Amino acid sequence: MCIEYDGKEYWQGLLDRDNKPMDESTTMMLMQCIMMEKDGFKRGIDEEMDKNLEQSMALKVFEKRLEAAGVECTLPLAMFLTSMCDNPAKVVMWAYTVNLIRVADGLSGPVTIEDMTRHFAWGFPLDSEYSKIWDEQKKEGQPLGNMVDNFENWPGVVV
């Protein structure tokens, strides 16, 4: 399936998939991140937290990908999404999907947890869905064979 933006069709990323309800640990992490976002959490507030953030490879990859695309999201949202990523493919797919949320909702500022939960109110993709979704975006002629690695394939991103 695709989404349409500016007269062109784009891959749907992780939107509109078979989702599983959140388990207790995912729910707890989401609630913590919601509270952090409501309190205006950012780097520089807690030295110990900053050290932990700097050690997260998934968070670094996620933030660099969004920065390169000119897309912003809140730090608590980035922390939450990357907490569900056990490999780089998931990190990149979530970065792409954050951009889709930005475009679909017509956002001009950072994507927030509230924005994300409107699209994922019933949970997140099943583990079995991730590899299927990753295979969908494989295309010949793309960097590393991956559509998500080419910002020309990201709606609303000026290359």
C-alpha cells in the first residue's frame, strides 16, 4: 500500500499494519516518555541520562537520519521508538515513518508522542511484520538496495 503526498505515491512504511497490543514493558516505557515530553525533557537536564543517551547506537542512527532529512521529533519520542529497535533496519523504518506522520498530519514543528499515538493507538507492528515490511521497501537501483536510504523517496523531504 502507498500514501499519496503532493500528487505522488510513497511507500507506507510502518503505518496501517497488523499491530500487536503493547505489552507491559512497552506501555511503561511509553508512559515514562509521555511524562518526560510533558515536562519538556531534553538533553542537558540530567548528566547521567545524557551519558546513557550517548551510548545508544540506535538513538544516534535515528537522530542522524532525521537530521539529514530535515525532520524533527521530540527526544522522548526518539527514545521510545528506538527502545523498540533491535536492529538498524527497524531504526531506519521508524525514522521514515516519523517523516510520514509529519507529512500526513501537516506538522511544521517536531513530531511528538501524541502525534505518533494517533497513528499507533492500538499498538505497534507484530515482530513477524517487520521483516515483511523491510522486504517491501527493497528496490533495485537504490543505495544498498533500500528505498528508505534514499531521501528522494521520503515525502516532503527536499534533497
